[in-house]
Amino acid sequence: MSAYPWGPFAVNLGWAAAGALAVLLATFALALRKGVHRIVDVAWGAAFAVVAAVSWAASTGEGDTGRRALAAVLTAVWGLRLAVHIARRGRGHGEDPRYGELLSRAPGSRAWYALRMVYALQAALVWLVSLPVQAASYAPGPLSAAAWAGAAVWAVGVFFEAVGDAQLARFRADPANRGLIMDRGLWRLTRHPNYFGDFCVWWGLYLVACDGGPAPAAVGAVSPLVMTALLTRGSGKRLLERRMADRPGWAAYAARTSGFFPRPPRRPR
């Protein structure tokens, strides 16, 4: 197996950072025009797709063709599906309460504060979390079992995200469910099918990077760890459940339903 091409990979880090920053800056300009910052959530998935495309193009002639394509396609499919779903969900709505609360604490200009605390931060996170995709694109050697295992874990993640999102959308569309807690389908197995899906997606992509050898495995290890922390203790599960705590029926739902990893609901005592 050829040595890992550290020089070209270092150049790719710069291109990936530029791609992520370009998406978030364009979104910032659009948000100022619309007066709504919730559209940054759409840019999250789209920025990953851009980084994957940039890494695929920049790594031509360096990494294995199959692994380059696999990493790029898996990332782009996940990112674009997420972006389209969030765009449809937010259509016609005003500002997201999360961003309204955050920007209400701005010490000076709200726009400058949003640029630093939301857009620049998300661009940096996209760059950091996408390291397995970038590193896998430059890994020599043909695909092996680890890459296909990673693709399988990724597929489980996309299933939980897409099906969970669709089930929740149908539930919310029924006026009879207004004010009720969604506890059907995948939401019976875990309180957060979409966050568990994200977890699987990024551990799966990390396995694709591991398939390329110790170098991409070491470079990409931070990604699934950061995503796991964000999903379980950062802006994901913990923040959402804090907002849901006062909803009628939430306490009983939380008592019988797994907080993250899917399992059958507990029987009431």
C-alpha cells in the first residue's frame, strides 16, 4: 500500500474550509435579507455536501476511486436530504426560538453576533466533523469490509432519520394530535430517532475512513466523538428535552422510552 499523501490532504483541508465557509457566508447574507436566521439549519447539511464534492474533486489521482466515490456519495445524500427536509419543515415559519433567544443576548450588533456565534461556528464544525470524509478521499488501497460495514451503519442512520422525520411530519399534520407527544413508530423506540440516525451516519462514515488505514482513522476519529457529544450533551438531545419538559405527557413518555439508543418501551410498573 502506498504512503498516505499528507501534502495533498493538507491542501484539501484548506479547500474544504473555504467551501464550508462559502456556504455559511452565503446563507448569512440571505438570512439578513429575509430577517430570519433559522435558514442556517438548511445550510448545515448543504455545507457537508459541498465539502464532500470539493474533497472528491481535489483528491483526483490521489486516493482510491471507489473510496472517494463512496465517501462523497454517502455524505452528499445524507446532507442534501437533511437540507431539503429542514427547508420544507421551516417554510412559512418565523424565527426559530433557539436563535431568537441566542441573539437576544447579543452585546452589540445582532448581525455581527450571529455571524460569529452561529455562522462562523457552524462552518468550523462542518470542517471538523467532515474530517473522515476528507481523509478517506486520499486513502490509497482498494475498498474492503470495513468500508461496506460503514456504509451499512450509515444506511441504518439514514433510515432512522428519514423515516422518523416522515412519521413526525404526518403526526404534526393531523389537527387531532395538536399538543400531544409523538410516541408512535420509531418514536416508540427512542425519543430521538433523528439524532440516533445522525450518530449512525457519522460513525459509519468514520468506518469508511478507517478502511483506508491508520492515517485516515487517526485524522477522522474526532468527528464521530464530537457529533456524539453534540447530539447527546450539546445542542441536540439535552436542549430539546429541556424545552419539552413542561409538555403534558412528556414525563410518562420519557419514563418508558429510551433517551437515545432504540429499544422496546418499558412497561409501566
